[in-house]
Amino acid sequence: MILHFLFIGSFASGLVIGVFQMLFGVERRQRTRRHSAVEAASIPDGLANAHREISARISLPSAAAFMTFFGLTGYLLTRFATLGPVARIVLAAIAGGVSIIGVLALIKAWARPSARREVVDERFVLMGHLAEVTTPIEADQPGMIAYQVDGVRYSTMARTLDGSPAPAGSEVVIERVEDGYAYVEAWAHVEKRL
């Protein structure tokens, strides 16, 4: 009876972890990339190196696969076979091990090459980020904005998308960062479209 609950618990935990990974993504290791002085000044470090590599090491997704297949196989053996408890655990562990091999092979064959081919357009890394105008933006003169990423405050020169002025203290939304300028739009305009 204890094995029954062990297998069901393992199966349920594996499914929960797997769904969590589907919803929140697979953890990626950071891969550094050099940026020009203009890019480095306007994009925070954590976002400047946002291109990350998926690892084929044993990780949360492979643990979820092991737990799911270990639990499923063990439950089915408990329910429909007359094997002893040790044999059920061994066969369930073998099924879990095979599932890890399958997950790692899938990551190596499909996910890693796909992630490497992904081209991140760094002009749009901050797209949709709220900012505050600290120095007024004029129609013919850039101003300054300040924004926060992970609790750290950054500032950069900014222009509006349509060339309209933006007074100091007004809220804006970053559309892109290009050539050392953040191109922004008034939050009031964006809010109307939402």
C-alpha cells in the first residue's frame, strides 16, 4: 500500500513540475555577448546578455520526466502485475531512467539547436517597459527617461515616437532602444489602446 502512494505521489509531482516548466519556461544558462558602447549604456546588463543557452544537463524537466514515468510505471505494475515490491521499484526506476535519456536526447536534438538559432533583436528587449521622463523631451530635442529593471534604476536619452513633447514627470512606455536613444510613447496613449 505504501508503494501505491509512493508511485501516485511521484506521478503527480512529476506532472506538476512538468506543467510548471511549460508555463514558466526552461532555465537557460547565460551566454555573454559583447555590445557597443552605445548599446551597453542604454541596455541593462541583465538584459544585454539575454540570449541564453538551454542546457542538456540533468535538470528540473528531466527530474519531472523521471518522476512521471517512475510513478506511472510503478502504479501500473502495482495495479496489474503480481511482481514483488523490489521488482516493481527496479522496473519503475528503469522506466524513469529511460525517460531521462529521452528528455536529454530531445533537448540535445531539438531544443538546443533551436535556441542557438534564435536571434534576439535587442532593440526590443525593453519594449513595453514603463519609464518616467526625468528631463523633458521636446519635438526637436531628446530628453532623459528613468526606468527600473530588477530593482535597479537606469536612465537613458529618449525621443518620442511621433515627435511630440513629453514633460518631466510624465509616464511613458519604451517601444525600442536604438542608436543610444529610447523611443517612447506616452502611457496615456498606450492605455487607450489596451
